[in-house]
Amino acid sequence: MTKVTLPDGSALEVANDTTAKQIAKQIGPGLAKAAVAAKINGQLVDLSTPITADAAIQIITLKDNEGLEIMRHSCAHIMAEAICSIWPDAKLVYGPIVEDGFYYDIDLDEPIRPDDFERIEEKMRGIIKTDKPFIREEMTKTEALAKLAGDKYKTDNIKHTNSEVISFYSHGDGFKDLCRGPHIPSTGKVGSFKVMSVAGAYWHGDPTQKMLQRLYGTAWPSKKELDNYLYRLKEAKKRDHRILGKQLDLFSLNEAGPGFAFMHAKGMIIWNAIVQYMRSVHNKYVYQEIKTPIILNEQLWHKSGHWDNYKENMYFTNFDGNNYAIKPMNCPGLCLVYKTRQHSYREFPMRIAELGLVHRHEASGVMHGLFRVRQFTQDDAHIFCTPEQIEPEIIGVIELTFEMYRAFGFEDFHIELSTKPQKHIGSDEIWEISTNALKNALEHKKIEYKINEGDGAFYGPKIDFHIKDCLKRSWQLGTIQLDFSMPKRFGLVYTDKDNTEKTPVMIHRAVLGSFERFIGILIEHYGGNMPLWLAPEQARILPISEKTNDYARAVHKALLKEQLRCCCDLSNEKVNAKIAKAHSEKLPYMLVVGPKEAQANTVNVRIRGVKDNKTVEIENFIKTAKKKIADKQIDLAFGN
């Protein structure tokens, strides 16, 4: 008999070689029906996998993220079969999952067009209806290479795997594909799906290789969830920051500098409001601010480790016969600042911030508005501390990060902890100490987190902060990275209590990440309707005729005196046209003034997105607006 332990800690005694599917049936018929895969000792497997020894088991359903991903990957195989049945000459490359869906790269000379999507979907529906099982077959790497000899794509995939056991999956009549799995039990387990788009993609991202066709799809457990997703996509199109950025005159992109954003005057108002707020938070948490050069010599990047681990993402230049690099990260420059004088343990923790301009090479095909650029400003900070101070400092950064996200209106966020990658510097012992320090801080704060094995920075483990916007899209923003290696590389020391020199611990920290990207996220999250404290123009005074222009000017002057960002529309347009223009520019407040308002020293307040208007005294408007700005309120409404 074999003992299996369930997630709630209870145990079952089952016969040897009992499958995960049979265990799901034993737990309950409802779970057996919903099951799509299993986790045995933390490893995802097919439901048909037998249990050969005592193990911990978890049954996976479509309510689990892993189950949804497995279903989507199975749908990618079904799409691949449909394509091959329509275009027999199609050669399959690979078909991974992506956020909210999947894709398959296809080598096919005939172009696949959007008009073909319905035909592909019809074939897929037929395959799903047959409810054929996904069947796994295993062989050695040598056998697999012999089996697929002549298929350059699949043999390349096999050669790039570290496993000596190669698996294939089949479903239906004769369709078989190289895949490590797992898969759903049968094709009928796929819910609602849609073929979304087609794009070009180079094999391995290498522009010297043949252009492939990349067909994207999405799949969801139900039609309702698919419809909700399609609605969110439609909303996302309306909120596209590239379109709104142009419409609202916030920023532009130009071929004169691909990947380099041009921030306009209104965009800079948002930028500076963020900087001002960030500096106030830094003051609260006792940070110093520095600025380091953009260009530093090549030797520095050898010393920091970036040359060996990050060179392909860097830009270089040469002058005076010496080689230089444009900095991709701020930390090496900070190390040089630290070394300019001696330090004592009494100075620690030493928290140093820098709004650092960095440059990182991105391929032209992946650049996307403000979201993916080659030049950006990072809200970097580094903390030097003793080993005993690591945990409280990590806790402090977590608290600072949550405080800032809430100020921008983000309440839905989750945490991921990434561990030692294959390509790294530093000893295993240092990595273990670093990783445990991050875990302890998260557990002290009772924060749930996901572990990403092998996804840390090359110099240390990291905590990543992910937020969700109003469309439930996830964005990775902040990061905390623990680094024992760089201080040693730069010979950084401090004098400890025992009067000996020791190496400080270095904590890398960013909250918003790239300013450019964060502004793009804000634009899309709010659909351009920025909160009052971030709005480039907070109010506009709209006189109903020339007779009240002088009063409008007086209101304008009063608001400016209180440092409210406002303009006065003295054009000859009718007031309704002025209101419509202000609405199109997504202004928070429109202050309509006529003879009645002039006589009573009031303004008629029209609020963005609200039908009703309200007449208030000027002093009342100023007081309320300033309080909303100071408190970072999202709501624009005035009280009775």
C-alpha cells in the first residue's frame, strides 16, 4: 500500500500504482469530474500518472492557475492539429502558454489570415467534441532524435532540453507532438476558446532566420469568462496609453530616437507630481538622494559583474581612446559614491535613493509605447546595512511599497519570491542566507507569496511586487533584491562595533520601476481620467459670455494663488462647446461662471463623469480641492 497526503494534511492508503485520477475519484465524484491534472510532491503531472511511493498530492482543477494554464496549453495542441489538417505542409515549431492564452509558431509559406480564424476554430470545435484522450509516450533523447530526424525545429527543441527522457503527446487520429506536458485528460475538457491574432516571429528571435507565423489564441473555462475577457480587451483598446498619450498631449515617440520617449509639458506635470510624492515618502522613511553619471568606463562593469552577465543588453561608446558603457543599472555608480569616505556601523541602515536614467537594449520588435523602451528613469534605492538589520529593512521596504501603491489607487497586488538562477555569482551559502532573509520578512508580515524557482537576479534573490489594474491585468512593478556579492566586488567596508572592517549587505530596491512604464500603466488604469493630484490641468474656468470674463479671470487668479493647476477658457465658443472640449480632455473639474456666480462669488462645478452640477463658493471649492489633492483622493465628488 502507498500513503498519499492531501493538502489539508489528511492521508489516504491506496494500492501501489493508483493513478492521480483514481485518487480524485476516491476523494469525491465532484472533484474527479473537475480534475484536469495533479501535483505529486509539488510537480505537475497528468491525471493518469501512477503513485509509486508515499507522496503529497494535490488535485488540480480549472479553478487553479496551473489548471487553467494546462488547459490552455492543451488547446494550443488542438489548434496545431487543426492547422495541420487545413494546411498539411505546415511545420510546427513550438506552442507555449502566455498570459491569458497561448500561441503556436508555424513554418508555413502560405499566410494565415484573420479570415481563416473561423475555419480553424471550426476544426478545433470538432476535435474537442470527439473528447479524445491525451496520451503520453516517453523515449530516450537518442530515440527521439532518431524519430524526428529531418525536422529541424523539433530536433532543435530536443537538443536544448537537459532531460534524457523525452515525451510526446497524442490525441485524436494520428496527431502527435513533442511536449513535456502535462495535459488535460481529454480534448473535451477544453472550455471556451478563440483564435485571436496572427503575427510574424523569427525562430529563436533571430532576424537572420526564417520568419515564422505566430498564431495566438485564448481559452477559458466558460463562455461567460471568455466574454468577460474579450470585453476587457475591448476596454483595453480604448485605454491604450499610446492613443491617449497623443490625444491628451502627454508624450510622443519618434523615429529619430526609437525606444526613447519624448515627455511633453502635460506629461511632465504627471512625472513631477510622482517625483514630489516619492520624495515626501522617502523623507518619511529617512532616505538620502544622490545622482550618478550616465556613462562610466568599461572596467567598472567588469568589476560589477554586468559585463559577464548583462553585456548583450548594454550600449557602449569610445572616446579619448577608452571604452565606456552607458549605464543599464545605477548600483555600480552608488558603490563609487559609498567608497568616497569611511563608514561606521553607526550610520546603518544607510538608505540611498536615485532617480537614475538608464539605457537597456531592447529588440525593435518588442518595444511598445512607454511599456518597453530603451531609455527610462528608475526609482532606484539601495540600502547598506548589517546582517542583523536585513529583516527589519526588508519589512520597511514592503511597508513603503504598499503605502505608495495605495496612494496611486492600487489595492490588488501579490508578491513573488525568485530564487537562485542558473547563471549567478556568489556562493550557494550566501544565496541560502539571502533567500531565507527574504522569506522571513514576508512571513513576519504574514504576506502570502509565490516562489519562482531560478528566476532571481544574477547577484541575488528577489521579491517582486505585482499589481492589478482596473481590467484585472497584472503588472510587475517593484522589486527588492538582496546582494552580498557586489559590495565584496567593490571592496565596500564599514567599521563594526568590534573596530574591525566588515562588508555591508546591499539591498536593491525599486517601487514603481520605470517611470515611463508606470505612467503608461496609470494612463490605461484610469483611461486618461487621472486623479486630481496627478491631473495636468485640475480645473478649467468657463465663462458663459464675455460679460463674465473679468470674473473668470479673478477666479483663475484665486486658484493659481492656491497652487491649483488651472486654465481659463476666454474663447468665443458657446459654453456648451467649452464644456464638451473640457470633457474630451478629461479634466477633473469644469467651473462654469455667469452673472449669478459673479454676483454671489461662486462657481458652478461640473465634475468629470458626473451628470449633476453643484454651485459652491470659491473658497469652498479651493478648500475641498486642496484636501482631495493632499489626501490623494480618487473621488472628485463635493459634499452637501
